[in-house]
Amino acid sequence: MVSQGSITAMIVQVILGIVISLSLLIYYRSKHKISYRAVGVGILIFIVFSQLLEQVLHTYMFSGNATTSAWLKDPWMSAVYGGLAAAIFENGGRWLGFSFLLKKRQERKDGIAVGIGHGGIEVLIISVGMGILGLVLAALINAGTFEQAFGAQTPSEQIDLFQELKDRMIHTPQSEYWLGAFERIPAIFIQIALSLTVLYGVRARRAVYLLYAVLIHALIDFFAGLYQTEMLPLWVIECILWAWGAGSVFVIVKSREWFAKLPPFSEKRKGDPIDIQS
């Protein structure tokens, strides 16, 4: 059976995911009047670039090409690839979003809004969605109806996968469920900081800031990839994530100075060349 402590952690995961996303949206909307359009662009960027385009690439790299599929069986290669793919798609999407969809909304608060939209929908899909799924499966397991839920027509390969999932849920320590319940807190601040970094690059017309965002994002996801390939324990990944989350809060606060040094947005000259130097 799935322990009550694990079930409680999943409930907390769902509640926290909803509360964090809504609290940030309500706070910044009431205090800083952030734009719902910018929030929506952040949501759109995550769905299109992370959940659609990036997944198409993954399908090709892991299944559609025999050479890359063989390379990515190595856990280190897989972690490097996964980190770079997520970083390039998501931050490239941010750059395009600010450059084309938010031409008239490029103030600091718009960067925060895009980060809230991007990070918020990620929390709702990953943390809340997976938490709800976990609760449903835990209820089936504890009621003894897990196998019956999939019907007699289910292929044997899928049955094996479901059985593996069941065993994992039963034997995963409670501590891992609790670590997972709180990991989206630093993650959403990381997304806000990355959005601000990319926006600053767009405003200052310095593409090197896009490179900074890509490299930082790739490094964070590299360690997450090592956990997925069982090269690092979860607690190490969580420590790294919280450290980056704390750094992201610093970046969010420090970004006030970055944007204060820029000319007012209305005075930005659209024809200025992009500086690719650091």
C-alpha cells in the first residue's frame, strides 16, 4: 500500500502548486498591475516551446534517429542533451515572445509577468497534474483495484509498465514525496529570473543575455537529468534547486537596478543594433 504520509505529501504538493501560482499572480497584479497579456504569453511560450516543439525533437532524438538514440543511452549525454534542449527552446521562446508578441510591453513588470505565466503553468501541469494523478493511482492501489482499472484488453507491455509504476509508488520513501511537494517553489522563481534576464537582453539589445539564460537553465536541468538517470539522489538535486532558487530571488531584486539604468521604454530606439558582446 501507499503510505498515508506519501498521500499527504501529494495532497500538499497539489495545494502548494495552486496556492503559489495564484498568490504570485494576485500579488503582482494588485501591487504592480502586471499585464494578463504578458502572463498569457508566458503560458503560451511554455506550452508551445516546451510541451510541443521540444517534445517533437525528443521523439526524433530518442526514437526517430538510430545514431542519436544510441548516444543518448549514455546518462551523461542524456543529461547534457536534455538540459540544452529545454534551455534553448524555453529561453528562445521567451526572446521571440518579448520581441514579437510583447513589443509594447517590455518593462520589468512584464518580465515578471511572463515568468509567472511560464512558471505558473509549469507548476500546474507538472506539480499539480502529477500530484492529482498520483493521488488517483494511490487510491486504486490501496483499494486493491489498480490492475482491474486497466481492463483485460490492455497489452502485456503496458501492464508491465503499470506494475512497475505501482511498485515504485509503494516503495518510494515518504521523504522523496515531501521533497517533490516543495520543489516547485524555487522552480517558479527560477523561471521569473530567467524571464527577466532574457527581457533585459531584449531591452538592452544584447543577445549575450539570452546566452546567459540558456547556460544557467541548461546547468540546472543537467543535474535534474542526472537524477532521472539515477546518477544523483533526489536530495542532492533539491539542494541544488533551492540554491538556484535563492540566487533567482537575488536576481529578481537586483533586476530593479538593471532596468533603472536603461532609458525609459518609450525612448528605446528600435533601430539600435544588437550588441552580442558581453
